[in-house]
Amino acid sequence: MSSAEQRLCLYTAVELEPVLQRMTQQAARLFQPGRPLYVVGLLRRGEPLARMLAERLQPLLGVAELPVIPLRVKRYADDLSLLHPATLLEENPALAGLELAGATLLLVDDVLYGGHSLLRSCAYLSRLGAGEIRTAVLVDRCVSSQPVHADVCGVRLQIAPGDIIDCQVPPYETEFCIELRRR
């Protein structure tokens, strides 16, 4: 970290619990009873968030288990430097083996920035036959350049273009927080 970079924890784990509860309530209103539901978490940090949401959704929806399926999608590094000119998506055979035509999928990511990852993921899931795809993000930066939006959103943060939002999510980090890095 350069001396000019400043890191601020905007939301701690304690402050994020009500955010997750609100996201769970938002998500629960989107689903029709009796229709199969799968939660797809974008790796890395979207997958543990998907597990957190699924765990909280189970009692609200009256289901014993809510499957969470990881999907690896990558375009940017954590510092927002471009890694791949086109969003890289690794197909998941577990998704391809499901009957998705009558199902609803909840696609979960940590931060909605440009929208490339969600757009590519939605296109892939549609190609697999998904009947309905809903999206959930912990943070929406409100600057998506792609035709995607979050159906479920934890917080909306409008910050300077050069600033970076980091979601610190276990098991990748030890503490759950939303952090702002200013350059």
C-alpha cells in the first residue's frame, strides 16, 4: 500500500448483519413458492455471500436446503486493473446438469461496478435454460456501463472513479467489512 493510499472500513461485520437481513427480505419477496430455486455465487467473494444469503433464506422460504453453486467469472483484479479484455467465465458442470427451465436463480456478487461479470453470467445461465435470473450484490457503485442491475442490493455507494470498494468476506479475509480505498 502506497503512503498516498488510505483505507477506511465503511461497514463492520456488526453493521453488515442488518444489511444482510434486509437483502434476505428483499430476495425472499422475489421467489414463487413451489418453484425450484438455486443460488449461484460468483467466485471469489460472491460465493460466500451467496452462502450467507441462502442460510438466511431457508427459514423464510420454508426449505430445508438451498443449493449454492459457485461460478468462476473474472475480468478485473482486486485493484480494478484489467486482467482479461473480455470477461472470463469457467463453465460449471454442476449448473449444466440441473433442470433450470422452471427454476429461479439468484446470482450473487460482492460489488456491481461495470456490470461485465453479471452480464456474462446471466448470458451463460440463460444459455443453460434458466427460466428466471435475479441478481443480488452487497454493494452497487451505481456506475454500471452494461444493461444489468441488482434486484437485491445491500448498499449503494457513489464514490470517486479512482476509489476502490473492497468487500472483506470470510473465508478470504478474517473480518467481514466493506472497505474504501482512496488513492
